[in-house]
Amino acid sequence: MIIMLSMGEDNLHSSSVTPQDSAIASIESAKAELDGALEKLKELPMLDPNTIRYVAHAMRSYLTINSGAVDLLSGALADYSDHNVSVWLEGLRHSTKLMTQTVRLLTHASVAIKLDLKWEKVDFPTLVQRACHYFNVQARDKRVRIVFESSAKSPYVWTDRVVIAVVLENLLSNAIKFSEPGKLVRVVINEEPAHLVCSVQDEGPGLTKDEQKKLFQKGVRLGPVPTGGEVSTGYGLAISKDLIKKLGGEIWYERLPRHGSCFSFRLPVYVKEQSEQKR
């Protein structure tokens, strides 16, 4: 699952730091970063409605990741001796829910988002597999099955794991959203000489050539309709394209032979020299 990675995998294996201590430290760090981000909002110029709507969609994706993190931590720390931990986690869950509801009041449009990326060496197949596990819960509600496969022998990419989590959230939720009950979503990682490629394939209606020309445009809703009445804003793919570009990768679409859609993105593999340049 994606969100464990934000806790720092190296810390979890430290002999002097317990998983509970690491989780609490991660929560405190996240709170400090959120406080800093809120403070920076005061410095922003007046934004037009389109800017606000676009940013709102991006925020909702990040809130989805936060919500999953709280669920994971709640289970991992269920028996922790300090009762305050469960109180804090419940507070985080409630505040995330309130923020998500607030974000839903806004609609979406176009603007470039400036990101302070946190570059690190990431085990890409593990990241994607955890995302699949997380979205399997949502998929089961529609009787959709997610299957993960990887043929990558060199699994590492140099990227921002939270940003990738948001891209995966958009692609996987879309695949589930446009799938009929009983269908399959395949998530496949393949290795290229200098890249790893993740493909999310569904068995939905696919897109016509005219619809494909409008792909990745901000605010454009295409022909297919969510099969379970889910909300479709038309901004998830545009945000994903922006994020992947910032990470030095690319994203594209292919229509599958027997209907269905395949969205793929590639990221450069980890190179030590590259990581040293971005520190």
C-alpha cells in the first residue's frame, strides 16, 4: 500500500526506533508540513475561480492518500499503550473527512501547480502493488478485480513517492469507475533500458479517436460514464500528466483491441549520479 512509504522504510527497520515511534514521528512531521503550507497560503495572490477549482482536485487526491495512511496507522497502532495515539488518529481521520467535504464544494479548471518535490530512491513495483491492495477494497464494492504483475528486475526509480501515489490514485480510481461489475483491472510494470513503465488496463468501453484527441485536457469530460454513478470531474488525467512531467516521465493512452483502455506512464530508473544532482 502506498502510504506506508511516506513513513520512511529505513526507519521501520531501525533497531532503536519502534514502528509506533516512527508512526507518531511521521504524524508530527506531516502536521508541521501542513502548518507550513497553510502559512504559505497567506502569501498567494488573489486566485481566479479556475485556479481554485484545479487546485481543489489535486488536494482531493492527496487527501485520499492521507485517509489511507490514517487507516493503516489505526490498525498498526490499535494496541498501542498510549491512548492519546488513537485520539490523535481519530482527529486526523475527522479533519481529513472535513477537508475532503470542503474540497468537494469546489469545481476544477486549469493552472500550473508548483511543487516542492521530495526526491528519493523508491522501490517502484512495491509502491504500485501497495496501491493495488488499497484500491482492491474500492474495487470489491463493484465486484471488480485488480491484478498486479511485474517483470522488472531493477525495481528502483528516483522520484517523489507521494506524487506517484496521487497519479496511481487517479488512474486506478478511473479504471474502477468506468468498469462494469465482474470486470478485471490489470496493473503491469515492465522494464525498459532506462525506464520503468506502469500500465493500468481496464475492460471498459475505451475511447474513440475523437475522444482521445481531448485526453489530458483540463476540465474535459469524455463520452464514457461512470458505471456506478461516481463523480467524474475531468481533471484527474490532466493533473497526472502535469505531475509525471515534473518527475521527468511521460504518460499516454492506448485503446485495447477488445475494448478497454490502457493508461501507461514511464519513469527514469534510479541512477546514483542522478540522485546526487537532485539533492
